Amino acid sequence: MFTWISGPLLYVISEWTIRIAMLVVITRRRRPSSAQAWLLLIFFLPWPGFLLYLIIGQNRLPRHRLERHARLLEELRSLGRRFQHHPSILRPKLTGEARTAVALAERLGNLPILSGNDFELIPDTDAFIDRLIADIDTAEHHVHLLFYIFAPDRTGLRVTRALKRAVRRGVKCRVLVDAAGSRALVRRHGARLRKVGVQVHEALPVSFFRRRAARIDLRNHRKLAVIDGRVAYTGSQNIVNADYGKRDLIWRDLMARLTGPIVLELQVVFFDDWSIETGELLDAARVFPEPQLTGGAAAQVLPSGPNYPTENYQRLVVAALHAARQRVTITTPYFVPDATFMQAIETAVLRGVEVEMIVPRRCDQILVGLATRAYFSDLLEAGVDLHLHERGLLHAKTMTVDDEIAFFGTSNFDIRSFALNFEINLVFYGVEEAAAMRAVQDWYIGESSTLTHESWGERSAARRVLENIAKLFSPLL
């Protein structure tokens, strides 16, 4: 009898030990919303919650990665001094909100605003892949690819064939892919690509013991290509078929092809990630060629991730919302905001700013989709014009402010992208630059239906309950 009782009693004691101990551990370094979500989970499910916390609960990177990143920053500062007085490095004169945004972005990401660039927005998957392959086929020195998903499908194999052709011409091809997002490519084709001379490495290898990362779901979500240090691509598009293997859903992505001095800043991001993951310090003199002026666009690169002391992109877009005077338009596939970002949107509307948000009607992730929709009522009550995109899954991540500043890149407007993922975003400054982004956003609005209080209130009670439950755990998503 005593033995039968002792087992359940010990289990109950262990559960309360976990609850009390984790109350101290979780509240020590986490923001209140995230701590509350973790404590709620652990209170109801102590052991499963504790084990989950061990796997994905800590977002701090190991010290050796942070130290290597700090050393690379010093190396890059030395590189910056090389170009400091270069005649092709131009800093445009800005005023008002743009100047404030530039100063903040420079402090957050350590990269300056540069003028003299040209860019082309490409809102079609196949068109982007065609342009990328054409540039790889004309590469003379190097091809650098950094992608979250590089799939071994029709699209991915087209790109790998172009890489093989480049290697045969003597071009250095370096491919860095996220270990989780591109696992299929590495398993099926990694060895063969390395055998023919393509250097393929995984970023943030997945390991339960997390020797090289703080938690197994910290991912490198960047999408970036640099060819010869002269041409670069970035945006929301992975190297994968437009249906992402779903067959019944087409992703609507947006990429930018860039030339000019801004390419050197995008090369900096690849240089940093490649060096940290492989230990190889690339020859800066060869991968950073003399910059060339190709247009008049002013732009700035803002990398973000756990290796920075603050949530870079979140700070910048929140500041831009507070500075907005007339209109803000946001497109994002996933909207799971933190309290600060949500308050900035509400405050902008209260100040008389017209705020529009475009999200896909259909989401590919059930839990994240429920959490996103849990915020629809708050957005509608705040006065946000909410548009549901009807044609596929809108995957573009953009924001325009007062038709003067445009934000664009890989970061969703959610907690995961702000705090956990390694992301890369561009900021364009100027009326023409913002107008180009705004034209794409208007196109998306034309393919959307506007959500109203009345139509949103017609959803079922069961749906509302599921959304509210998902919202409780949104800090963990």
C-alpha cells in the first residue's frame, strides 16, 4: 500500500517543485507576456511544459557565437573605414522622420544609409528564379546564397544546375541554408553538390543538446543572394516552388533585385553568417569590390536576430508608427504582435493616421493562423482597415509610411520574427522608392476583400474560443 501511494505522491511533489522552481527561472529574464504564457503552460502541464522549455524556452545564444559575432563586427568596422571616403559611397541629405529613422537604424544594425542604388521589385516566383539564374550564369567571381528554404524540387534543382555550371567556369559558389528549413536539400543533394565544388553549409544545426544554438527552433530566416558583390536579391521568396509543396495553395512572394553600394551591405550579412557558421573568414578584398553608382535610390540594410542586444526591427517599425502622420500600410502573412507593436498601431490611428493591413485569408499554419485572427477584433475596433487577400497565401512582408519610407524584407510582423529568428530587412527612403512599394501593396489590396465588424462577428462561438486560446500562447509562437 505504501509503495502504491509513494509513486503518485512523489509525482505530485515533483510537479509542484517544477512549478515553484520555474516561477523563479522564467520570470528572471523574460518579458511579462512571454513569462505568463510559459507559467500558464507549466502550471497546467508541469512535466510536458518543463521539457518543452528545456528545448525551446531559452533564446540566448551560446557565448562563443556572441563573441565571434563581436569580433566580426570589429573586422567589418575596419572594412567600413576602407570605403568611408570612397567617391561612390553617398549619404543622402534627409530631413524629418526619415533622418530620425536612419539614425535609429544605424545604431541598431551598425550599417549606414547609402545612396546611388537601383532596385527592381519582382512579385512573381518564377520571374525571380529566372533572373537569379541569369545572374548566376554571368557570374565571374562568386555566388553567395543564404536561404531559409532551399528545396530539392523543380525550382531548387534549376538553381543547383546553375551553380554547377558556375563552378565549372571557376566561380566560387557558397551556399548557406537553414538546417531545419533546407534539411531535404542537404540530405539528398548536399554531398553531390560538395563533390562538384559547391560549398554547402547548414546554419544553426538542429541538435537536442543545442551545443551550437540556444534552442532548436532558433532559425536563420534570411533570404539573400549576392553575385560578384555587384548584384543582390532579398525579400520573402525562398528557393522553392510557388506552392511550397502544398499543391492547393500558391505563395505570393516579393523579391528585390538590387545594384549599387547597398549590395556591399547585403554582402556584410552573408559574410557575418558564413564566418560564424563555418569558421572561414572570407577574403574581404575579393568579396567586397569597389562600389559603383547605378541609380538614385537611398537604402539601408537592417539585420536582426538573437545576436543583437535589442529586437532591431521591432524597435524601428514601432518608432516609424509613432512618427507616421498620414498613412501606414502593412502586408504580412502572420500577425502575432507584442503589446508594444499593437499599441503603436492603436496610437497611430488615434492620432488620425490611416492604417491599412493586408493579410492572407488562408494561412498555412493552423495555430499561428488562429492566433493571427484573434487580433482581428482588436484591429477593427482600433480603426484599422483590414484586407483579406484572396489569391493564394500572401507572403510578402512590407510596410510603407507616409509615402516616404518603405520597409521590406524577410521579417513577419510577429513575435517570432522580432525576437527569435535571424532576419534581414531593407529600408528605402524617398518618394519614388516608397511609391514603387506602395504600387505593389495597392495591387494586393485590389486582390483582397475588406473585413468588417459585421462579417467578422458572424464566426462561430467555437472558432472564437480556439482563437482566444491560441492568443494566450502567442508569445510562444
